[in-house]
Amino acid sequence: MSEKRTGAQVMCEALIRNGVEVMFGIPGGAIMPFYYAMWDYRDKLRHVLCRHEQGAGHAAEGYARATGRLGVCIGTSGPGATNLVTAIADAMMDSTPILAITGQVASHVLGKDAFQETDITGITMPITKHNYLVKRAEDLPYVFEEAIYIATTGRPGPVLIDVTKDAQQATIVPDWNIKLDLPGYKPNYRPNLKQVREAIKLILSAKKPLIIAGHGVIMSGAVEELRAFAERTRIPVITTLHGIGAFPEDHPLSIGMPGMHGWVHVNRAIQECDVLFNIGGRFDDRVTGKASTFAPNAKVIHVDIDPSEIGKNVKVTVPIVADARLALQAFLNEFPPDREAFAELHGHASDWMEHIREMQAKHQPKQQYFNRADTENMSLPPHDVYAALTKALNSRGNYRVVTDVGQHQMWAAQLIDWYRPRTHITSGGAGTMGFALPAALGVAIACPNDTVWVICGDGGFQMTNQEMATIVQEGIKNVKVAVINNGYLGMVRQWQELFENKRYSGTPLSGPDFAKLAEAYYWKGITVEHTSQVEAAIEEAYATDGPVLIDFRVEREVNVFPMVPQNKSISEMILESPHKS
Amino acid sequence: MKKHTIVALVQDRPGVLSRVVGLIRRRGFNIESLAVGHSETPGVSRMTIVVEWEDVEQVVKQLYRLIEVLKVSDVTNDPTVEREMALMKLHAPPAKRPEIVALTEVFDAKIVDVGANTMVIEMTGSPAKVQNFIDVIRPYGIREMMRTGRIAMVRGARGHTAEEYVESANGHAERVPVAN
């Protein structure tokens, strides 16, 4: 391996060495040497040409979220790089391992306002786990190795490498004998057993214990361990928005989603519980509501790989800094072996579960949302779309669902039955409208045997719908889009209805004829205006050998309930609109 | 809000100062002073940051998220030696000089430059002593002043050498494979 290489060739080889197979990007002046080199490696490195760098970034995220592997996106300097910013911020908030590679102007003109120069390492400093400006080709092997290591280990996250054009062009003999020098980065995977034993004591003495399972369970691959833990202790399990799929919703111990649009019985249970075991969740404010009022009676055990998450939003009794899977394994090992030790806990847990199920039966269980009296006169209540889609997903299997941000996203989280990890992919922390379609492009490439459903609002879809062209160019057939089209920026409209006296400022939204738009991109487009057409449209989507968009023109002013108003206690849930017409 | 003195050991790489400052800026805190320089170990710098912070513990934890940060300590309540240096260019017409000279002697300050109508004084000491000197000298007319910001070191054997952080980094942390 002592042959001469250009910096750009080194970049390709570094990616291949680290198992990268797909990259999403757009070329431009400062990144052209990399594209020149890429051509020679095209058998091993597939390049997907996106229509906007934000799309490339979200596609890399979708790829990473569907597989747990590194997603890679590429942009040129200046606007190419700044267009990646939203996706990078999104990946930072949702702990998604992506590598963003950007071209930079030549090092001798850096800082001189050269054509398409932007200080992208400066811009992305607060929204990357780490970033690099590389000015010498000799540094590329080390930087790529370190960057990918940082992106994919510990709490995963986005890393950006900005490479000057001259560093890509320079010829060097790369030194692949790399020993990482990261004295300040040592993620702690293994839990402190003393803390684990402390937590077990707390759990065994609980009368009303709860498990909250977050994204960490899925990222660490701890689904089996979580199930074993729950079954051993018989503690009810809550799954957060990103924890969806970490625990099957048909399991008798599953009780559903908490938070702003969580179920009443889940939020009530949190407020009543005495021990709260959070595994791999970060107590986001959309989960806790007003944090000072959250779980007032609970002693909290918090397992997180990121020490800075512990005690950030909620006071913690037993902190455990560890990988979720290794932590759960430690619990399973440290649990007392005899059944008697659990007898008391099982007794309490069973009474507690009965109480939760009673609350669930009383306060609008999921089924009621499918057949509500107030939807009777609507030609297409959005819930009917979800009912039909759920039926199709359950009967056909092999699916991934990618949602955008807004009402449709919350309905999807609430109304679809979720069973498996990495089947529900959404933009949670950043709440990035426009995430779904490009992310689905990445998911579809990662999971060619699954049907990838995009559920999206008419607002978010218009932010990145150009990626329909990418999907066609790449010959991707397994993407089906359901636009939940209500002609509003629906979630904002909902807030305006509920808290601002229906002052619909800036929310009514006209769109194109989405079916025609899809046809223009050589997709199949279907328009659905009535409940009676929903099932047939979904069937047609499945029967079509190619991407399909269904424009579901749903009732315009339907709200997502239950709802906790922002910065209110999760005890204060709104169950229906006060402005009944 | 309480004033905190934070000492951080960081790898000496481009951008590290910007990352540390950015993390503090994100919350809208103002940095009162910040002093950076080489530590006893090549490749490692030591920073002393003085800020008014509410939840210093959280910020310290977040500083640890920065890849190049090796060690962060809030030494506010520790016994420390704290020093700061100030350079002052005074308006010093010949008639006023004897008074100024007398004051610098009392405060253990040094006169490092004398011009036709100016004097430059170097004052080193605890931040309180430096401030005290400035207050006393200000009536004579300070034309220019520069302060280094404080540096702080924990007294006795406690504290952290840079070496223990660099040398303990043997290769890199384990990589835990994802199961599903």
C-alpha cells in the first residue's frame, strides 16, 4: 500500500476501508477532484445524485437510521455546504451517525472570500459531534478514520470533514498505519455494577414502577434485552417517539407513547409512578412537559451513554452512564436468580398494570380514535387513512415508515401498530419538515426488500419534493408516499385554534395537484377524497411496480389529541377541541 | 448568579478555543476572562475561564462532550492560587511621577516603560490585588489598560497533570458492535 494516491483517492479508499457503500451528494467546483476520483471506485462506492444537498443529508440520515451504519453525504463549498446544515443539525439532535464531506476552496485563498467560500467548519461547530478542516492530503487517512470512529461510537452523531481543493488534488503516499489519538474521547460503554445493584434495589422495592424506552435501546441493539428485562420484572413499558419499535406494542407490558401527544393513561402513570427507569431516552421537553412537575413521586434511574444527559432535565436518583444493551445485560446478570426475590414486585406490578389498563379504558384508548362520533360527517377523516394503512402494513409486513413533522407524524406514532426497531423513522429532536421524502430515499436503498412508506404533510412535502426525481433516476421502486393533505400547516393551525382563538396567521396553504406533480416526476399519482377510496388506493400503490404518491385530501381542521399544551404539566391534557362547531 | 472559575485541559488543536467558547456562548453567558496557554505537557493547553453561571455542573458536562477536552474542573470552591497581570499606560507628567512610583512600590508593581508624559506599569498579583491597584491608580489617568485574565492553580498535591490524560489514552476506547 505504498503507492501514490491523490488526496481524493485517499478519501475514497478511507471510506471503503470503513465499510461505506453508498454516498448521497451533489458535485460542484471545490469537490470536483473527489468526484473525479470516485469514478474509479464506482463499483464499491455507489453515488446517489440528489437534487438538493439537504436531501442528500436527510438521505444519509435515513440510511443510517434504517441500518445503524454510517450515512455519508457530500456537498461542494459555499452553498453546497450550507445546504447540508439543516440535515446535520437534525442528525445532531437525533444522534444519527452521518459523515458530511464538503469541498473547500484551495488553501491559499482560504479566508479571502474566494468564489463559493463559506466557513463551514465554523458554521457547523455547534451542530456536529466534531468537525475538521483538512488542508493537507497527508492528514486525510487519519482524519477520515478518526471522524468515522467518532461519528459511529459512543452517542452517535454527525461529523463533518471540509477538504480544501488542493488537498484533494495533491499526490501523496498515504500512511494507513493509523493509531487514533483521542485522549479526550473515551465513551463509557460498560455500566458501573455498583450503580446497577443500587438500581435493582430500587426496582425490587417499587410499587408502581415504569420503564421508559428511548432511542438508545434501538441504537444499541438492546431490543431483546429490554424484552427480557421487562418480562423478568413485569414492569409496564413506555416507548418514546424515538423509542417506537424498541418494544412491540402488542406485548402485554406495552402501554404506549408518553408526552405532548402521548396517551392519557401513559402520562397519568408517569405522574403516579414511584420508580421510573429511563433506558436510552433523554427526557426531552416533549416527553416531560413542564419538567419541574414531571413524575413528582418517582425515583429516577437513568441509563444514558452521554453523561451530559443525566440530570439535565430531570433529577436522577441512580445515574448509569453506559450503552443501553450492556446496561440491560448487566441488570439481567445482577438480578437475584430466585423467583421469590421478584414475588413482591410482580404482585405490585400486576396491580399497577391493572390500574393503568383501567385508566386506558376510561380515557380514550387508541381504538376510539378510529371511530369518533365527530368524524361521522367528514368525507375523509385523517384517521381513516391510518386505519387502512395500518391494516395494509400488518397484513403485508416488510415495511419501514418514514414520517415528517407535524400532525401526520403524531397520528402515525399514535395510530399505527409498531412492533420492530428501525421501522419507524422520523425527525424528532430537530423537528425538520422536509425530512421524510429524502430520508426515505436513504431507507429504500438500505432496505431494498421493504416497502418504504412516507407519511408526510402537504407543507413538509413541498419543502423537499424534488427528491422524487432522485428516486426515479436511481430506479427505486419501493417508495410509496401518503400525503396527508389538509391545506394547512396543520400543527401550527392546531395551536392557533386551541391557544390563539383561531387566528390562522400564515397557516392556510395551497399546494400543487400532488398526483399531477408526481406524474410529472414519472411517478404514479393517485388522489383520494373519500374514505371509500382509501383501501383501493393503498392496494394500487402496492400493486404498482414503481414509486407511488397518494394525495389524501383529508378533512382540513382535525386536531391531534390528546395534547399537553407547551410547558404545562403532563397532568394537564386536552382531550378535545373547546371550539366544537 | 455566582462567579465561577473553571480550569480546563484541552488538546492543542485548531478550533478548540472556538468550540469551548461556542458552548458557553450558546447559553448567552458572558465570559469575564479567559486565559489559554501551553501546559507542562506538549500538545496540551490549560484554560482558565471566569464566568457567571447558574448551572455550572451541566456546562462542565457539556464541555466534556467536546472531543478535544481532557479535563474540566470547577475550582471556585477549592483553595487556589490565582494570578492576573495588567499592563497600564498612565498619564504621568513629571510632577506626578513620584506619587506613582511610591504607589507602585507599595503594590509591588513594576514600571516597565517611561515616556515624556507616560509610564507603563506592570502589575501582577491576585485578581483582587490587581483590581485594588487599578482603583488606586485610576485617578492619575489610565490611557490604556490590558488585563490577561486570571489563571488559577489548585494548591497542594491536588489538581490534574496533563500527562495522566494523555498517557492513559492507550489506543482508543472499545467499539461495541450493534446487534440488530
